[in-house]
Amino acid sequence: MRALGIDYGERRIGLALSDVTGLLASPWKTIPSAANLKTSAEHLVEAVKQLMSEEDGLGAIVIGLPRRLSGEANAQTARVRELATMIAAAVDVPVSLQDERLTSREADALLARGERDWRQRKKQVDAVAAALILQDYLDGRPRPTEPPDTHTA
């Protein structure tokens, strides 16, 4: 089962995908954010439907939930909750919210190791942040355990 990670921003939306095992998240792409939230939701629903139609399908959508460092809601929190509600109403895939505090900063730091030019990093930072959000979600899910080996030697 693949999962889609979304890092919503007013200018850009970062997208990430997990592998089919649901263990590893990778940056996918960045798309421009629309002038209004409804249009951004429609663009994301199109991407979700495309992924659902592919062979590997889509089993989960994870949207980064912005908050202040203290954990309190900020100006973007309500917008992201509304975006999640719109997407959930349009597709038959579970939508989860995942804390995204400091993920953009962490993404920029990771990218800075290989790219010193901030203009080049800026093009990738949202997708990398989406991958960090998605990886946090994947790491926090319970894993099925292997059945004990019942074969005797």
C-alpha cells in the first residue's frame, strides 16, 4: 500500500510517496498552490485519483498539520484542517493529519548538505518536507509482526 504525504503551503504544495510496502517515504514533486483553498483541494484530489488508478494504488493520505512550537494552532492550522475535510469528502482513502513542526527547516538543512544555493533548494524543500511528514507517519504506525517460526530443525 502506498501513502501520499502533503505539505500544504500558500505558495507551494509538496508531495511525497511511500514505497508499496509503506515503509519508506520519498519526495515526489512540488505543485503551485492555487489562489483559493477549494481549487488547491481539487488539484490534490486529481492527483489522488490518478494514484488510486495506478497498479500500486493508494491506501492513505497524510497531510502535515502546522502548529506553533508550543503545540497551539496557528493561522494555517484551520486551513489545513479544511483542506483535509475537502479531500476526505472527495475520495475513498483515509486522510490523516500529522504534526509538521520544523519539517521545512529540517528539509532545508538536509538539502543544504548537497546544495549550497538556496534558490535551488527552494525548488525541492516542500517535497522533502512532505517526505519527512510522511515518514513520521509511517514510522508511527504499528507494524504487523512476523509469526513465530514453528519449524523445528
